[in-house]
Amino acid sequence: MSEDVTPERVAAIAAAARVPISEKSPAHIARAVTPTVTRYAAENITVPLETEPSSFRVLQHKDAGR
């Protein structure tokens, strides 16, 4: 995970996700998340997933049929 949370990256991610945000939002979001991203990067924290995300829904439906 990169520590480089810039307004430009936030704007690019929002545009790629087709999430409309105001002109001031990318800078505000970058300032808000930078401390957390920096702490995660410094501690080398990972969040392991038990299943691959795209297969979660398949497993969820399979378990519901029991």
C-alpha cells in the first residue's frame, strides 16, 4: 500500500468508480485518510481475506441453501 494519497489520486479513483464529487472533495478526502494510510504502511498491516472477494457471493448463496 502506498503512502501517497494525493488529491489527484483521489479524483482519479472517484472518476474511475463513477462517483461524482465536488472540486474541493479530493483535497479534503486526501487530508482525512492520509494519517490512517501512513499508520497502516508504517506498521505493514495487512487485512487477509478468507476468500477471494469475487467468490464471496457464490459462497454466501451456497451456504444459504443449507
